[in-house]
Amino acid sequence: MDLDFYNGYVMSLFLHLVRVGAFMAVVPFFGRQIDSQILRLVLAVSFATVFWWVGDQRITPPGNLLALGVMGLREGLIGLALGFSLSTLTSMLISAGEIISSEMGFSLARAMNPESGTDATVLSQLFQVFGMLLILQFDLHHEAMRIVGDTFRACPVGQPFELEPIWFGLRALVSGSVQMALQYAFPILGIMLLLSVGMVLLGRAVPAINLMEFGFALRVLVALAISAFFIVEGTPFLLHVFGVFLDTARDMFPA
């Protein structure tokens, strides 16, 4: 029995698992807490087995453990880069929520985020949950897994790949995430600015009025109402941005 022949199959399955496992460890769609480790492990093994079955089931076994370690590092780098690129879908909404919370005076109203285990503003968590629901509603998580499958055709396991497209893709996604967060928050910031100007004019016109009694509560109420309105009205914009981000993530691994 030629053990080297079967080693090629085992090595290929192992490298598939490393890439998908690194992706599952970073992407926020399936959680990043300790209580979701078993779920992520099961998903990683399941998807890695599927991609291995329909892809390259056998590779040439490396000559030593050092070569195998280098192959594993390459696969882990691909999975981490892809997972980080897809995490920008929700990080954009988190950034927008932080910006709006600072403007409305809710920057200190923070709570523990059950998905990441870190504290965040209440509004940013609301936007993140809404973004997750949009991703699930329009099956964008299926598109994310298709992109993972495409990477195995663009970058076969055990083979070297170009770092330049990945680097430029990550740069574009990070900068685009910040830009889109500002664009999503800009209408709310504009209305809050008009509210501030109106309160200043009211204070000058009626000097006896005490704006401190209702000014903060008014800003919070208006900001929450506008945020709830733009959560619905901004859905087409978010879906367009999600599509652009997914296309950018796919272009990071050209065939």
C-alpha cells in the first residue's frame, strides 16, 4: 500500500480545513465568542469537506513538516484575509452607530456586545443587528460562502498566490467602510446640526427659556426617531454597499 498516495488526500483535506477554519474564526456572521466555538468548528469541518470533495482532493505531499507548515500559513492567510474583508459589511454599520451616538450624546451609553464580547454603544449594536438581519434575509451569507468556494479555484490549496490583489482589496474595503459609514450617518448628522442651530436661535430669541431642561432629551428623541426612519429608508443603500463589498472581496482572489 502506497501511503504517500493517501497522504496527498489527507494533506489536501487538512489545508482545506485550515483555510475555512481561519475564515470561520474571523467572520462575524457565526459569532466570535467561546460559546460558538463548537458551532464554528462543525461548520468549518463541514464546509471544508464539501469544498475538498468538489475541488482538489489530492495534492503532492510536501517533503517535510516545514514545507507543510508554510502551506498551512498560506491557507490561513487566505482565510483570515477573506474573513476580515467580509467583516467590513457589519463594521461599516458599527462605525456609523458610533458616529451618531457621539452626536446625540449616547457615547457613554454602552453595553456588552454578545457577538464580539466587547462593549459598544447601543445604537451601533442596533445597526449591527439590523445589518445581520439584512444579510440573512437576502441570503448574502450564501454569497459569502460562494466566495470562499471561489478562492479554492482562484488559489488552489498548496499553491503560492499573489499578495498584491489581497493587499489592495483590503485597503479598498477598509477605506470604503469608513466612507460608507460617514455617508450612512451624514443625513442624521445634518438633521442634528439643524436641530442644534434651531435650539441656539430659540435660546437667543427667548433668553428666559432653560434649554438644559429639555435640550438633551430632545436631541436623543429626535436622533432615535431619525435613526429608526433611516434604518428602513436606507436599506437599498445598504444592499448596494453590501454588493460592492462582496464584489471587492471576490476580486481579491482573481482566477
